[in-house]
Amino acid sequence: MKKELEQALEQARQGETVKTAEIVERIKALPRDAAGVFDLSATKGGQEARRALYSVYAAYETDCNKKEGYPDILQQMRVMDARLQEHYDMQEAAAYMDMALGTLMYIDQQIYEYYRELMDLYKKNVHRFIEEFYGEGGLQPGAAPAGKAEESFREGVRLACREHILLEDKYEMYY
């Protein structure tokens, strides 16, 4: 599924609306849990596919569907954020932030309330991640990532700084 989603994302970037629409219709038809979030538990590599899924969904809504799916995307992000806050875990937090940042990259900034809300969710989790797992001191200069979650966090912070979502002067010590 992940490979198919990555291909659909590339198609959306190139403006191939018909091909992308087929994939997005299948995405929208995915089963949902009681809170309305796509249920990927039966999907092989579901957690890894989640980032690509929401990126494709956001790219399609932005470029091909007049942003009509933004409310659904944000509602799902809110629910996933609330679940994460209840049981904050390094691996889950890194995966959520990776997914949120990947989605944020395709949300149109001109639709400010959706862009800003997703950016705020991302930033809130960056702050909590730092607070929970690094404390006041930040990362040690030149320290290697402790694991996949920390490496994902570092890459996300680097990308968010490059895209001006986070201030580089404030966060460069975390990558």
C-alpha cells in the first residue's frame, strides 16, 4: 500500500487528477474506527503507510478537489493527537509528527485556519517531545540518534526548519 500511495503522491504533484482521484476514492472508502479515523490495523505496514496516506489525501484535496476534504483531514488529526496525548510514547509521537508534517506540506497556506491548526498540533508535539525526552539541555552536539523514533524526530525538525514551520535558531540544536 505504501508504494502505491507514494506513486499517487507523485501523480498528485504532477497534476494527474484522474489517477490520483481513483486512489483517493479508495482512501476515503477505507474502514474507519468509531472516532472517524482511517483504520489501518489490517494493512501491512499501516503505521508507515499512514504518512503517505494523509499526504496523498491532502495533496489531492489541495490540487484537485477544491480543498473540500480539509475538515475530514483535520478532524482525524485532532483525534489522533488526543489519543497520542493520553499515552505519550516516543515512537508514537515521532510517527504522529512525521505524518502531521507530511500532511502539512500539502495543506494550502491560504486556507489559514486548517493550515494553522495542523501547524499548531505539530508544534505542540515538538515541544512535548523535547520536554519529555530531552529536557532543558537539548541534544548533545554530534550525538547519534538513539533509535528510529529519535532519527525521525530529528529529520522532521530539520525539514520543519527548512520549510519555516519552526524557527531554525531555536530548534537547530535538535537536529
